[in-house]
Amino acid sequence: MLSRTLTLAALALTFTTVGCGSKTDDAEDTGTPADTDTDTDTDTDTDTDTDTDTDTDTDTADTGFSGDTALYGYYGEAEVEGGQSYSGFEDIYVKNVALGGELCVYRWTAEASGTLTSCADCDWAFTVDMTPDSYVTNNHDGCPAEADLATAASYNYGFGQYEYNGEMLDVLKYEYEDSSGAMIWASVAEAEYNGTAFSYDWVMGLVGL
């Protein structure tokens, strides 16, 4: 089973991973008017200072993203029948959140090759085989070459619940190997499952365009 970080390596070749979105705002307006006072210390001092400063700065809503920053992650859908079969797809995507639109979307078909019992907190779990399909969207020069993404892989996925602030959330669970070599199941993304249709959106982080 491969780590998800290996699949993301292709993105690092063409995009710059960043810690957080940059924020933009208008340059600071000091609000200080130009003084046209021509006072020469005479008794006939006439102050012609007329403050005509009109501040036209307009701050727009801060989205947390600039036009050169995008969000990347994995989105998947599958039909899951009785916890015994899993069939669908998984996309890796890059989205320009500030300006809107998908820049890169590459798809794998996703089929279970076996059920798992190692996840104690899962309603069901599978080893899911990912088979390269093709680009769904390729609208940016920075999208990785298709050959860099067209790699088959297998991952252990499950569905369960996670308590957050007293609320039980439906989540995608993912099994990975930690630094000690132990296999760990982690809740990695919110998910939806109605008994048949399953979907998730696993946001990984930000990249610079």
C-alpha cells in the first residue's frame, strides 16, 4: 500500500506548496490631507487650507486566498453495497478558490479488491485499487504531465464516525504507516453515505500557481 504523499509528488514538480493563502488589501491610507496654508506670520494671515481628502478605499471580503493560490486534494465517489463492494472513482484536483474554477482534475477508477476488519471504528473498510484513467480537466500550464499521474496504487479506506465538539461526523478513514512502523487508521475528511452512495472531499492544502 502506497502513501498518499507519493501521489502528490507530481504536483510538487509543477506547483509550489505553500503553508497558507496570502491576503491582499489596499495600501494603507494615512488620511493626512495636503496642507496649503500660506501663513507668513503677518496680521493678515489668511488660512486657505481646505481639506478635500476623500478616501475611496474599499475593502473587499477576505477569502483567505489570492489569485495566485489554489486548493488541492482528493474527491471520490463510489457505490458501496452492504459493505461488501466498492466501485467508483477518485480525482486529484487543483482549484483556484479565489477566482473560481477547476484548473487540474485527474481521475482514477476505484475498485475494492478486498474487505478489511482491521478498522475497529469503521462501519466498513476496503483495500481500494486505483487504476489510472485520464485528465477530466487540464486548464493550467502547471498541471502535471499525465504520465506523472498515471500510476496504479492501492489504499485502505473506510467509513465511520468522528466526534468533534460533541457532534458525530461521518468521515473517510485512511490507514497509513506511522514513523514507528505501526499501521494507524485516521479520520481524514468528512464524507457522506446513504447506504449505497458514498462520497468524500479530502482537502490536502494549498499550492502556488
